[in-house]
Amino acid sequence: MTEDVRAVARSYFTAELSPAHDWFHVERVEANAERLAARRADVDERVLRLSVLLHDIGRAREDRGEIEDHAEWGAEEAREILEERDAEEATVDAVAHCIRAHRYSNDVEPETAEAKVVSDADNLDALGAVGVARCFSYGGEIGSPIYDPSLPPEADDSVAGETQFNHVHKKLLDLPERMYTDAGRDLAEERAGFVREFAQRLEAEAAGER
């Protein structure tokens, strides 16, 4: 069933979808999840795999303004996909919870081992070199400035940051504190170190100091 679901999930990722949330993102999250789960004995690998494959199937609809919350919508859509394939009720419920709980900006706390791994795996893709690339790629799509020397992060009252440089400080560098697994925290700290170095270099170059 997993490979069938993979093909179905892939069909939700249309050509116009943001590069920051395309199918390659799903594949990276899958690799992250495998790495995190390898250090645990309490993870249902089938639930984990299905959850990762389906976690962003609502992203395109949210980006088009058709729905408000891709995690909530995706959880219900995933239920239908799995029920059509006669998945056990417990599996359907577990996957739906993982999808609801993966989103950074909602208030749904991961309650299961699988949900914690999915959340951490997704957040890891927002850190390190890939995270920086995704951040500025998305900023270009929405017309967000790269950097504004007159608006440092500490003076920016917005939630997500008025510039992508500020978004790095307000969101990306906050991610290590949001990790639920030991392996996730270890990887997040290492990747966040790279992001900090990048941000320092960007600021120095923008000021003509490097």
C-alpha cells in the first residue's frame, strides 16, 4: 500500500507549487525521518512512512488560497486516501494525527513517537543549507526583501519577519527548541550553527565589512 500511496501523494504536487514545498521537500523529509527513526525502537515504520508521504498534500491548495490550514485539510484528505485502501482504523487515526501535528504554526502537539519524528524531520528541512535555500526561495516568490539594515530582527514586531533575514532569526533559529526527539535536537543544533554563520556573513557583507 505504501508505494500506491506514494504515487497518489505525488499527484498533489503540481508544477506551479513553490520550490520550498515541492515533492523534493517530501523526499528530504522522508530521508530525515528515516535517520531519526533509526535511533528509536518505538516507531511504527508504516505509519511514519505514510505520514511523511501525505503530510503536505494540502500545501498547494493553501498556497492558492483555497483552504486555510493545509495540515488540517491534509489530515482529512489522508483519511479518505487510506480508508479507500482499507487501512486499519488505528493506522488512519495515527497518520491523521501526524499530519495535523507537523505544522510549525498551529497548536497541535505531537502525542505519538511517529508524530514527533515527522515534526522533527519536517523542521530539519528548514535548517542548514537546504533551509537557507528554501527560506530565500520562498521570500523571492512572495516579494519579501532579503535584508533591510534599518530593520534588525530585534526591532521587527512581525510574527514571521518583514525580511527573510529576519525570518531566519524569528523562525529558523527557533527550531532547535521545538524538537521532540534527541536525534532531532542533535541534528538541529548542528544545522542551526551553519544558519547562524550564514546570517552573520550576510549581515557583514551587506554592511561592506566582508
